[in-house]
Amino acid sequence: MAKLQCLEAIKENIKKVVVGKDDVIDMLLVSLICSGHIIIEDLPGLGKTTLASALASSLGCDFQRIQFTPDVLPSDITGFNIFDINTGKKVFNKGSVHSQIVLADEINRASPKTQSALLEAMQERQVTVDGVTYELPKPFMILATENPVDTAGTYPLPEAQLDRFLMRINMGYPSFEAELDILKQNRSVTSEIKLNPVASAEEIIKIQEALELVYIADDVLKYIIEITSATREYDGVIMGVSPRGSIALTQAACGLAILRGRNFVLPDDVKHLAPYVLPHRMIMKNRSGAKGTTALDAVNNILEMVRVPKIKD
């Protein structure tokens, strides 16, 4: 119960500044539970950076924001060695990624070479500079934001890097009531709500360690495989979801179970998470998304076609 109370406290804290986006916040917390990274894609002004900053402020963790631009170098991310003339030795200067929570703002504005500097950090939780490996702190999470419409001066993220993100989420426009609350909260530039930490790094690590204790039945695992296998055969798909995607969906389902206060996974957990975990791992023949051929459309259609298993009590 302590785990659930901790997660609820984080959620309520974030809701003070991110209004009317309960499901988005849930996906953010599931990624945190799974030690996963998340990419937030949507139009400007919908709260992508606010969401990421609110999570960092709610946790007693180190936080770094990287504003990606074309002139950001890989060494700015990973760190670099300089020669100290006083000691005659090389001294390592840590890059921005050496923090527990890292906001990679407008990640698609950096060059592919700089984007690739994040790959080792995202997958191995470490960086290698001049042949020396440096472990990254725990917990470690990258929250990337991406603007899908202002494409001038941007670089598409490589599929290999997209595959390292546990989820891709969209903020979406707020409801009428939510936008009314937003306006009341932001009457002036000095009215910004300051969030205090409500959870420690140690508490988050304990919740992450509990992920392996969540029970997932073989029928649910088979359900996951049937979904991901269907993406590889679906008409209009060039590249379906890899086994890494199946693992990601399994981990996310266990994370959602913890967030819901359960120690077992339901098929509905898988069905709820698939649209967030799978589409960005697929390549469509028609990448423009015309005529209902988006990866999200494919995943939703597959979820309707694949039989949902019945789990015995």
C-alpha cells in the first residue's frame, strides 16, 4: 500500500499544474515504474515541457533540461575530458545526461549524431567517453518532447532510438472545463505554481524493484505475442513490432498493475497500453498517415481482431 500511496501523491502533485490529463499522467508514472523513457509529441503550448518538469519537481531527484538545437554536440550530452595543466591529468566533466531525470526538449532539433549519443544512456544506463564507462544515477529517466508540425530545421528520430522509448504519448487539447482551470491558474507570469517533492529517489527505486514481483499469466503473455505478431503481418506495415516491443508491453502492463494497486496483470492492462507502447515501433508503407493507415490505426484494428483471453480467478 505504501507504493500506491507514493504514486498517488506524485500524481496529485502533478495534477496541480497539469489539468485534465489523468491518463497522460498515468502513462508517465507507468514509465517511471518500469525505468522506461517516454517521448511526448504534440503541438506547441499543450504542456509537454510542463508535464516533464512537474514530474521532476515531484521527485527528490537530480534534474537536467537539455534544449536540443542543431549546434548541440554529443559531448554536451555525455561529457568530455579536459587536460588540467595544474595536475597534468585529464579531468572528466559530466554532461547533461548525468542526472536522474533528464528532459530532452525538442529532441528532433538535434543532429542524428547528437541524438545517437543518448542511445547507450537509454539502453545501458551508462555512457562511455574515451574508453571509460561511467554509470548513470538511479533512478534514471529521459523525457523527450517533440513538435510534429514545426519541421523546419528538424531531423527525424532513427527507428533504433524510437524503439528505446517505452511509450510515445500525445497531450491533446484540454477540455473546456480544464482550459478554464488553466486560465485561472495562469493570470500572470508570476502566478506559476511551485511544486515541492513528494517522493524520494529511494522510494522510486523500491517501486521499480517491485516490478519483477507482479504476476503475469501465460495466457496474457500469449495475448501480447498475438498482438505484436499481428503487427508484422498487418497490411500496410513494412516493419512490425520486434520482440523488444513485446518486452516493453509486458513491462508496461506490470507497471500499470502496480499503479492500479494490483500484483497481477489483466488483459485489459495490455489492451489499454498497446496504443502507447507499440505504434512508434512500427513503420508504415504510407508514412503520411493518409486513408487511415497510421500505425495507431493499425494497432487499434488489431486490438479489435485479437481475442482477449479470459483469466480464471
